[in-house]
Amino acid sequence: MDVARLTSSLVQIRSENPPGNTADIVAFIGEFLDALGVKSRIVSNPGGRDNLVTTEPDPRLLLCGHVDVVPAIPDDWRHDPYSGEIGDGYVWGRGATDMKGGCAALLTAYRDLIEEGIDPKVQLAFVCDEETGGEYGIRSLLAQDLLKPRECLIAEPTPALSPGIGQKGLYRINLSFRGQPGHSSLYPIVGKSAVMAAFDLIGYLRELHAHPFPPGKDLQPLITQSARVFRDVFGIEGGEEILTRLMFNPGRIEGGEKANIVAEQCRMDLDIRVPWGCSLEDLRRGIAEHAPDATIREMDVAEPTLTPLDARIVRAVCQEVERVYGMPAVPFLQWAASDAKYLRDEGFAVVEYGPGEVPTLHAVDERVSVRQLEMAVDVYRGVIRGYSG
């Protein structure tokens, strides 16, 4: 089975999150590895949220991918999102880019080396729950100390020449504001609006966003380089601002009772992306000071992370990218977050590199090109070979 057909097979195994059941796709991967004579262990969680790890006795590199995907509504898709259709040079379907294509490329590279007579000195980990915070996936495996190598390659989709070596921090919170109700004809002299308290906090965050946080002279060249990747590959302007400013989104707000009552309650889900140079503790304190009557529940918290350019795994991936593509690798920093943040927080050196049509990620007509899959396999073979010698 070549990498395109393997990707197609994985796409056809439904693993939407929610609900997050990955039992079938993990069992499929386990059977694939069994056929190679590779021992693995399934780590189960409630609701079929299964993970798989191999049990190589002396692994030197961790290869990781998540097998859960966001849901898809078939309307407007060119091909059924769970058909795994291969056509026009692509594998189509939900998860083809994020990131069953990457998982298939890892498995194919691993199999190829075994068939060459090489003993890959790597541990494979295929995890659930990345799309909803990793509690039952990577975080569970870390808590159980099941991931042995301290260097890691995650097959998340990236630009072909640009391994991801760092990510902004994350502060995702839920706030419940309480006000003092009264008749709206007397407000704001009488009463205290929970809705306006939420908007006061948004005003504070707008002030924070208005000013960049100095990243330091060592990081500035990488930020400038990353901004070029944003522009040239993703078509996103303002990359330096994205990476050096606090970005925030009040993604959901619910509050008030009716138009003529001063709002007694308001709830807000707030997603904040934290740049290098911004203190997470200062941010926590500032939010608490500007929302003194709110109950704050932290949903996901991570400092900005970075794997140094001179780390072995960064050098290894860049070397193989340059060999395969015949052009210099351009490592970059990412504006979003993934399982990499949990691994880096535990001291792992992590690089993200994988195949995918990134603009189709989580979108209608998600797909991955067959050529990208094949090139990723070539890169992965080189990296694994280097760690197995």
C-alpha cells in the first residue's frame, strides 16, 4: 500500500472530535504495525479515546501524530469528506491535511526502512484529542511517562520548506460576570451591568494588543523570517504584528435577560495568544484586576515555546528538507498551538513538519497532494535513518 492509498484508508475511518472516538483508527494502525512485526500498546480512555505507542526498547526519536479530526458537514464538498477519494493528484477528505496524511507518511517511511533491513530507533505515538485540548491524548501519555525519547518530530502540516520550531503561548479562559440588576432607564447611575463589565475587559485587551512586546534581539531575526513565510506561503500580511502582539478573540458571549433590565449575568469564552516577551503571570494579574467581579476558569494555558535552531532535531529535519527539495529550509514560528506545546513544556525538543494543503485545513474540500505525501515520506526516511545509525 503506497502512501496515498494509506492516507485514503485513514480518512475513511471516521474519528471526528467531538465525540473523539479513535478506537477504530488506532486498531487499524496497530494491525499495520503488527504486520511489520512491531510491538505496540493501545492506551485506552473513556469514550473510545484511544492512543497507540510502540514499545521499541531503545528509541532515540519520537514520531508523533494525532488521529482525531474536526467534524465535517458533507454539503458543498466536491467529494464526500469521508470517501478518501484519490483524484486530480490529491487525496480528498476530512483529515487528509490535518493530519492523517502526515500519519500515513510517518508509517510509510517507517515501513520502508524496515523493509530495507534497517532497525528504526524511534518510538511512534498516534494520539487522540488534539483537536480538543489533548487531555486524553498527548497529555495523558506524558502523565504516564510513556514517551521516552526527548526529541520529537510531529507530522503536522507545514509549508514544504518550513519546519515549525516554535509557537505563541495560549491563555484560553471562561469568565462569568455578575452584575447588579435594575431598570434600564436608570442605568448607568443605578445598577451594574455584567455585559458592560465584559466589554471593559475587552477594552483592556485592546490596549494590550495595541503595543508589540519586544521579543529580544536573538528572536527578532526568526520573527522577521517567519513573517515572510506567512506572507509568501499563507498570504497573511502583518506577520510581525501577529507574532509580537497579544492576539485575542472573545469567541462567545452570552449575557443579559432583556432590553429593559441591567444585565445581571454574562458569560464569555476568551482565546488569547501570548507573544514572546509577554509575561503570562502579568497577563493573568491584569485580567483579574480588570474583571474583579468575574469568576475565571482556565481552560488551556501554555507559555510561548521554542526549539532552538541548533537542536539536533531541527538540524536533521532542515538537512533532509534541503536534500529532498534542493532549496534551503526556512524554519518558522507558528501563530497557533498544537500538541507541541505540551511536549516542549516537558523539556522535549520538538519540530513540526508534514504534508498538507494548509488553506484547506478544517475547511470544505480538505485535501493533500500525492506529491507532498511522497516528498514527506522521503524527508522522514532521511530523518529516521539519521537517528538509527
